[in-house]
Amino acid sequence: MTKILFQGIIMIMIFFVGWLALSKVDWITIFKIEQINKNTEEKLGDLFWDLFNKPDNEIHDRNIKTVVDSLLTRICESNSLDQTKIKLHIVKNDEINAFALPDNHLVLFSSLIIDCENEEELCGVLCHELAHIELDHVMKKLVKEIGLSVLLTMATGNSSGEIIKEAARILSSTAYDRKLERAADMKAIDFLMNANINPEPFASFLYRLSEGTSEIESHLAWISTHPDSKERAEYIIEYCRNKSKNFKPVVTIESWERLKEDLEKI
């Protein structure tokens, strides 16, 4: 009896050790899922974007898009990023939020832009989401949270609407783990520095939102997906402390203020 009990305990221990080891494996990198199933990622990106692309919600105003595109252009050109692959969407929404979807969709809510005090804060948000895209965090998060088999089923059109909505919610309103979040922060600072954009306002943006001093504090969706914002702001400041450069504005103050005014009118 004792021998059987001992063997049972050993089997349980082996199971948990094996499960823990497998949970640490980066299956996406090992099997190169993002390369082999690029077509799947494109289908998932379109599928998720359709959920957010409500009638008349996406903003196509030329003046608004020109200013935001100018920021994105500086960042991409300075970091050898292919801007043509970035599918930028500016969406009318009262939530302060921005997030990345599969296949390089980058979604900015209008209220987040309005809440930014200067172009550097918005550039920080753009760089952070671009970092998630460049580091393949979007698909890694989906595989971890949803499961590869479910994602493949979704891409073939054989999944329920509720599962698709849950996957979209995970990307837009739940946090990446601390390791991925920190990696995206560090990559974002590198992007900003290479573009001669001051990264410190991005840290200020995190401080302000974490303290609830935003004008629309009841709609702080972005801060809920990026926890420990004060801690993040502190290591961002520390990371760029000795990396000061001759920072250059991307757009004029007049263009920036007009951007916010135009968004508030919509």
C-alpha cells in the first residue's frame, strides 16, 4: 500500500514538473507559427478588426490622419520599420485606449489622442504598441490565452461569435505579462531615441494616468491593460537617463493643437 502511494506521489510530481516545463516553452518561436501561418494571422487580424470597425467609427479625416501619420513616419523611418505594413486605425471612442491586433493592425482611440498633452506622449504610446507588433507579442498572447487550435478554428470561420469576441477582448482590455510589457517598454524607448523624440513625456503620461488625474478618468482602458504604471514610468526614466539627444519636434505646436481640436469636434 505504501509503495503504491509513493508511486502515485511520484507520478503526480512528474506531471506537475512536466506541465510547468511545457508552460515555459515559447511554442511560437520553436514552430515559427507567425511565419508558417501568416495567412492565418491575416485572417485573424481582419476578423478582430471587423469587431471594432463599427459604422462611422473609424476616422478618415485627412487633417487628423496627416498629423498622426507624420508621427508614425518619423518613428518608422528612424527605426527601419516598414510603415506600409502597419495598418493604423483611428477610432472614435470615449475610452483612453490603444492596442495592437494580429497582422499589424494598430488601433488608436480618439480619446487617448485628446488626453495626450503633447506629441511625445502619443509617440510613446505608438512606439509601445509598435514594439508589441515587432516583438510578436500579439500572437504569443493569443496562443497563450486562447490556444493554437482555437485560433486556427477561428481563422477557418468555424468558431462561435462569443469566442471571437473574447479573443478580441483579451487583446484590447487585458494586460500582457510583466516580461512582455517590460520588453515592449524598452523597445519603445529605443524607437523614440532613434527618432530623436524625448521619451520622458511617455513616462509622465503613465504617471498621470496611474494617479487618475486624466480628464476622462472613468474611461482609462489603456491603463487597465498596462498595470504597475508608476513602476514602469520609473524604469523608463532610469533607462533613458544617460541617453539624452538633440530631440526634435515632429509637428508644430499649432498642428498638434489643431489635431486635438478636430478630434473633439467629431
